[in-house]
Amino acid sequence: MKLHTPPRLVGALPDQIALNEIYQKIHFRHFGNASHALVEWGIPTSTEVFRITHASSPRLNDIEKAQLLLSSRMIQNQQWQAAARKLKPLADAGHPEAIHLLVQALKRTHGNYQQYATHYAEKRESLSVTPASHYDEQRDRIVIHTYLAHRSAPRFVLAYLLYHELAKRTFGRASQENSAFLTLEKDAPHRAKAQEWLRKHGFPVFNIETGAAPQAVGE
């Protein structure tokens, strides 16, 4: 079977050909019917929110962790009211992750989320960080951070990032709240070990359990 016409490449780093080869394989295997984007090494222009929990925040016990996980899955399935009922006791106890999810659920059910949003802001600090990759919608191109080239990132890391950005390209700006995108992201090749490598190198990663922007929780 013949591969699709490869994308035009931008830039002149030594690993550009290798990046192109990985892109072609990922696109052909998982996104074969879609048009090609451009792909390049560079510095992503987007930023991700890197959130840090205050040390004073209460810790979740095993039962509460299970409730939080169940609630996040309800949100993925757009069961907003059911998720809000599960999350409210945890949010009232001051758990930041529960508050964050409850705000999402209450917004979609036109509930009173303002007080929880204020409390969440008080419980969290945020830093803006540059992600490892980015899909530029206006220019229709995927940018992979040059740091990964200089650190000789494993091919499985590049494969995961290219898959992730192609999935975002498929579902558009609201992709992180789209259940179909979350299903696609869950099936990303080498997802677990790629995210582990990215975390070790200081990059934020997508939290599939909450469907939220990349986060890191500090102790």
C-alpha cells in the first residue's frame, strides 16, 4: 500500500529526516484519511498551565481517590450533574483537584461555581511553561521542541507527541473536553513511557483522567 505524500518540512536540524519518518508512520497508521500538516523542530509558541498544590491542602485517602477517579470519568462522559454530586463533599473538604473538576461540572449545569473557583485559586499556584510540542492551527503545522533533538529524545517520545498533536488537530480547540479525543489519546502509542520521559525532562503532560490541561502536583 502506498504511503500518503509526506509533508513539507521546515528547518534544517540533523534529525529532521528522522522526524519526518516517524510522522509518516504515525499519520499513516492512525490518521490515514486526513490531510497532512507541516512538521518542524522549533520552540512551541503556546504555553501550558503547570499547577502546584499548596502544602496545606488535605491529602486524599483511598476512598476519596476512587471517588475522584469516578467523578473524572463521569465528566469525560458529560455526566455533569452526577459528577457534581460526587465531587461536592470532596470540594467542601478543600481538595483542590475535586474543586477544579467541580467548577467544570457546575459551569456546564449553570450552577454556582464562583465560590469554588475563588477557593481553587487560593489553593493553587500556577506557572506558565512551554510544552514539548504544539499544533499551530493558523499555520497548520506541528512544532516539536528543539530541546528534544538536542537531548536525542527516543523515537517513542516523538511518536507519542506527533500522535497527540495530530489528535488535537483532528478535534480542534475543544479537543481536551471531547470524549472521542480522550479515547484516541488513551490509545496513543508508547503513551506511559513517553510521558514518564517528558516528566523527567521537565515538560507538562496531558492528564487523561481529568481531561484537563497538563498539570503537575507538588508535594
